[in-house]
Amino acid sequence: MAIGAAASAAILWVCAHGHGLPPYTPELRDSLWEMAKHEASKSSTSGSSSHVCGYGTWGDSGQLNQWDQGFSPCWPSTLNAAATWDVELMARWSVEMAREFGEPNRGQLGPGVNVARYAWNGRLAEYMSGEDPFLGAKMIEAQVSAGRKVNNPAVQVVKHWIPNTIEKDRNGMTEVVDERTLFEVYYPPFQAAVDAGVSAVMCSYNLVNCTSGMCSSGRAYACANDDILNKHLKDTMGFKGIVMSDWDATHCQAEAKGSGGCSAGSYIDNDFAADAGLDLEMPSCMTFSGGVSKRAEEKEARLHWAFLVQGRSIDGMPNAQVFAQYEDEHHESSAALRGRRLEDAEGQEKNDGEGFCCWWPQTGDDVCGACQNQDVRVGRSKCTGRGATWCHGPHSPSAPQKESASTGKKSAHDWLSGVYKTNPFGKASTSSVSRAGHQEQREVTLYGKTVELCPHV
């Protein structure tokens, strides 16, 4: 099959830059979708149980790969990272997690983006939105986009769709919500993830009853709800990947009596769930036991797309075949660059004052010029491995800056080559204020709001 123009351009971009995946665009999305449909059309496994349930190799959660010893440090919670209001920090964290999950070829069951509506929800620490869908949207955009900047990034699964506001009785409760509230409050972080190229969406345990707009399906589990899966997520938001169930989320509880496709104590009806938009049942075949007939080829195409968008084949491995035809013409320049770096890393036991070791970031065409972590304590012989580059020239005491062509002002270096040049929330500004009879306090303005800080802050 001829590769689409956008896909061809994307492949050339990868080869020319020598790292990561190309920027995700609607054109790339559509080209990959054509490729995925072509693969599905000739597949003998469309609708088979092996491809619609229990498929894939996954890490344990959205921020911890517990299965591969030595790959997982102790990260802060997702909400903790989002509370910094710093998209560049979120992007840096995402790069590290993309390597953590991607190198052992495990999918990342996260990130979580649910908007907080109930303070006692026991899993709020997993979700980056807090109470603000705009914050969640900007953070997840940074995370998904940054994850594409490493070689062989992990397949990401954004969760939990939707609304999943509380853990207590999560398998039996019904979320009754109008369509406008879904699109204005609950959906923005998910829409941002879709627009950034996320591979999969995990549907939640609860039932949903959408009461207005396009909605007409009535009460049904989130993993078998035509309104939120087909009409909203796939048709309106343009999602091309797979909808994956949470673990055993297709099990009908007693409270689900009378809901779509359910009989209490059983599993959701096969045809009902398949037609309503569920693509992959986890962790094993219950609802989809024996495979599916409804939308079978579409589900196969979505499975291919979910892996293709992260530069992988359907078995989860890096997809060398797609890039093979372009390797030769770029091999020489890439090898020469790697050779220069290896030469620079040899020959000295200590720093001679004529250079520095760059530890981070290791992305982009100008690693030394963009270096944020410059170490003058080590010499070239110790500055080795995939996480280090020896740089000739003087150490710069501050992060490099560049001048904006449009404004003439200095701006922070765009080390992720297009993820974020500036923080969309703006920078915090502080000022001193006097209060009669009190010690001097400070005011801080962030995200358009001004608050007072106590003297010790």
C-alpha cells in the first residue's frame, strides 16, 4: 500500500531528526487511519477473541512500571505534578515515563485526567486536572506531546471515561449528566489528549445516563454506552484509537438492572457492547468471549492505529518496517553525529575546564546549546551513555535563551522542539505590600488571580 503524504512526511521527519516521532497532526492521524484500515482489511484476526480482549503488554499504572526491575523510580503523584502549573515540568516528567514504559515495550495505563468533583474520591491523586478542566487539558497536551519526543515511546491510555467522580460503589452508581456539562466540564482534558495523539481511552466502571443533545441511549455502562463512546468520543471528537475497558468493568452489578445490555450478575451483552463502541475488553474475555461480529473490522483498524501512532506494530514492538525504506539515506549523517559524540566522550579522566557534560535534555539537534543541566565536575571519560553528551566550550551558568523573531524579546529555550515555548498559564509575579500593624506580606498573581502570601512563604 502507498503510504499517505502526511505519513511519508512524518517518516522523513523522524529520519532527519534521528529521534522521537513526528509532531501529531490531523493529516498524520488520517494517513495512519488509512494505513490501519488497509491492515485490518487483510487481517484474519478481525473480531477474534485474541484481538478484542486481554490484548497487549501493560505496565501496572499510569506512572509506575512495577514489572520491570530497575525501570521505575518513585515518581510524585500526577496531581502533585499538575499542581506546579508548569507544562514544561510535566513534559519533562512525561519524557522520563515514556522511556520507562517504552524501552521494555509496555503500554502505559495512564495518564488519568478526570476532573475532581468529590473531595473524597480516593483516586484523585492519579488525576492531573484537579477541579479545573483547562488545567487538565494543558497538562495532558504537554504530557502526550512530550511522550512522542523519545525513541520508541509507550502506548498511552488516557482514563477514566467518564465521569468517574467517586470510587465508592463505582461499579453500580449511575452518573446522570447533560451533554453540555460533559463537553464543557468533563471532556476538555480528554479532547486535549485526543488532539495530541493518544492511543487509547479507558472507559470507567460506572453507568452513565446522558440526558440531552445527541444523547438517546439511556442508562448504560460507560464501556457500552453509544452516546459517550460513538457519538461523542469517536464521531464528534475524532478519536481513532481503541476504547479499552477498565479491569472487569463489563460486569453487570445488581444496581445495573434495567440498563442497556445488562442482566444483574452477568456480563454486558456481546453485540450490545461491541456496537456501542467498546473495542478491547480487559483483562480477559467475558463480554467478548468467542470474539465479536459487530464492527469487527473497525475494531481491528483501531487496534492497528493505536500502535501505529506510537511508531509500533500491532504486536507492540517498534515498527522498523515502516521506517526501513528511509534508513539508508539518513544513516551516514546520523552515524557521523553519534561518532562525534563518542569521540568527545573519550580521552580525559577529569574536566579540563574546556567543556561540560550535558545530562539533560538529550533531545533535539543541538543538545549542547539547549542543555539545561551542565555538569563541570566530570571529564569526558565519565560523560558517557545514552543519558549524557560531552560538550566543548564554556559552561553557561544559566539556561540558554533565544530571541523571538516576532517580539525581539528573550524567551526560554524550547527544549522539546515545539511542545511548549511558554507556559500557557503565565508566569507568577510577586509584589510587596504593606499592611498597617502587620509585617510586610507579598502578593502573587498567577492564572489571573491575586492572593496574599504569609511572611514565611
